Amino acid sequence: MSRPSHIAPDESSAHYEGWRIVVVCFLVATFGWGLGFYGQSVYLAELNRLHGWPTSLISSATTFFYLFGAVLVAFVSEAVRSFGPRNCLVGGVVAMAAAVIMIGQVTSPWQLYLANAVLAFGWAGTSLAIITNTLGLWFDNKRGMAISLALNGASFGGIVGVPLLVAGIGYFGFGGAMITAAASMLVLMVPIILIVVGRPPALPSSAAGSSVAEPLPAARIRAKALRHIGFLTVTIAFALVLFAQVGFIVHLISFLDPVIGRAHAATAVALLTVMAVVGRVLFSTVIDRLNQRLASAVSFASQAIALAIIINSRNEVVLIACCALFGFSVGNLITLPSLIVQGEFEPQSFGVLISLITAINQVTYAFGPGVIGLLRDASGSYALPFYTCIALELIAAALILVRG
């Protein structure tokens, strides 16, 4: 039987079922980012080594993955309402597992594009939009905390995902490692989702994604948001930064490999993601007392500083330390848009706006790996593309301060 709609669940209780959903979303994010986001860096390096394909060709397939995924992400809110969070999460996990296996078996570029198309379905069902929309069904007052805790799985996916993929490739080969990773995800995640994720509670009418009808249809919410200067500055600023961030992370192993070696490069990526967790946890203790737009601008500037040092150093310790500095803001850049939207816009619009901002940002940062690959091939080094990333970070730092 459904709960009476007028009784609000006690979200502060440790026994509240929503916290089990947070754990599920943490695990989903771990696999989603580990195989769909951070894994792209490993795929680029391995496919280049195995097949000798140009960096620009492989990274353009990654760009295609993000573009197609952005189209799907825009409609995650409607998918959750139509099919339920459990079916959407299971579908995302199955699609990602199939895509991971396909990537490990590709022998020609068109197969890589097909695999990335399937991976886009998996990404839409395991990444930011599905997690925020799912948690919005269980949380109202504690929604920000729930999202922040669940998204630590994104960073954990980088901490364990890249080293395990690199180790698995060394032991099983590229194809065998990808099959092992996909099988592990299916065996662990599908039963957990089916058992734990059930019917959402009836939240107060102000809750995002609640069972109460939204005052406006999703299409009208999107139309109004695209005319709102505050929404546009948030969206554009984070799109520019994520363009630079995604492009840098996807190419990080390829950049560091000839300088400090593959093993140390994987360590740098792992440390980057550890610092993403540390940064998000530390930030969450004070974010409610800070100007979140100003905090975003400071985060953007810190990444620009780290990039500038990385470009001009060949010292192993300095490079790894600057990857850690860059990573300190990575987790917050995933969480901050949700917090700004939650604070500045109507709660009933939260799910639709987060899906929209995620889709717009993804369309933009989808070009990051491809553009950086093209600039790298054209200039012969990573200096030009990384300096371009610095410029974008600084532009975004100024833009985010315009609230409207």
C-alpha cells in the first residue's frame, strides 16, 4: 500500500529507506564514472597502442558518446516518471555492461562508434541526471546531502576504476579486462537494484520529482529556464569548465605516460579522484554558509593554476601534486550546479532543470576530448590545448558571478 501523501517521511532517521537508495546510487555512480567517464582515458591509450589509430579519431568517438548521451540525458526526468527509477537504473547498468564488452572487442573505427552509442545509453542510466532524479523521489529536506554523498561514488569510480582497469589489462589483456569489468558490474548491481529500489515515498508537494503533479509541464519549465539569465550563466560557466576538465582528464594518461610512465600516470589519476572526494567532503561542511557562485569561481581558478603548472613542469612530484590540486575541485564541479539550482529555483522544477543543465553541459564538454585531440595532433604537443583550457576556466570564473 502506498503511504498517505500528507505524512512526510523522517529523512533524518538512520533507518529511513532513502539512505539505502543513496548507497545504491553511490555504487551506480562508481561503475558509471569508472567505466563511462574515467575509463575513457584508458580506452584512448589502449586503442591507440593496439591499433595505432590517431588520437583525434579515438577522442572524436568519445565526443560522439557525450553528444549522443546528452540527447538521452535531457529526457531522464521523463523516463524516471514513466518507467520508474528501478527499471531505468537496471537498463543503464545493462547497457553500460554491453558497451564495455563491445569496446574491448573493436577492430575497426565504426565498431568503436557503435560501442560508444550503446555506452551513451548506459551513461544516461548511471550518471548525474538519473542519480539526482532518483534521489529526488526519496528526499526533500536532506536532498542536497543525499546527492553529495551518492556522488562520492563518481570519485570512487576514478580511484578504483582506472588502476583496476590498467591492472586487469596487464593480466587479462584489453578484451578480457573489459569482459571481467562488465560481468562484475552486472553480478553486483542488478540484484542490488532489484532488491533495494522499490516504490518511492510520497513527499511534500515541494519535493523534486514527487508524486504530486508539477505546476508546469517539463517543456514549459525548460523554455522558461532558457530565458532566465541566472540559469544561463550557471549552465554556460559549468559547460566551459567541464569542457576543459573532461578533455584534460581523458587525455591525462596519454600526456603523462611519456613523461612519468604508465604506472605513475595511473597513480596521478587515482590521486586526482581521491582529492575529488576529499574536496567534496570538506566543501560540504561549509557550503551552506558560502556564496556558492563565488565558491565555484574559486574552484575554476584553482584548476587553471594547476593546469598552468602541469604544462610547464616535468618533475614527477610536481606533476602528481598538481593533479591532486586539479582534482580537489573535480567533485565539487559535479555537485555545485545541483546546489545552485536547488537554492535559486523552484523545488518542483529541480529534476527537470538538473536534467536540462546536465544535457546542455554534456553537449558542450562532449567536444572537449575531440578538440583537445585535434589541437594536440595539429601542434604536436599538449601545450596549446591545455592553455586553451586555462582560458576557458578563467572566462567561466568571471561568468559564474553574474547571477542576474
